[in-house]
Amino acid sequence: MAKGGSGDALTGIIVAFLAQNYTPIHAATLGVYLHGLAADISLDTQSNESMLITDVIENIGSAFKQIQE
């Protein structure tokens, strides 16, 4: 994702997992997957051109729900 702020959002997700005592490899793996899944979910209502990182952030909860099912 070449969107402004996407790296910051990804870093925040990974750091949040690290703060919950996930191992670095698990935090990074889960963070990258969750970030990408939230972006895919965002594409249900946005185009690649119009999608913003705020759309991705708004869909992190939906991404969590999807991987828990």
C-alpha cells in the first residue's frame, strides 16, 4: 500500500501487539496480515485511488472479527 501514513499505521499495530507480549515475529506477522486484511475490507467500499489510511484503520475491527471466525 503506497498510501501516506500506512507505514505509521502498520507500526502502531505491531507495537500494540508487542505491548501485549506477543513475540516480535508473531507481532510482525499478525500486524502485517491484519493491516492488509483491513485494506482489503476497505476496498469493498473504496477504490484503490480513493482509499485513505483512515479507511483502513476504521476496518481493523472488522479484520479482527474476520480472522476470529
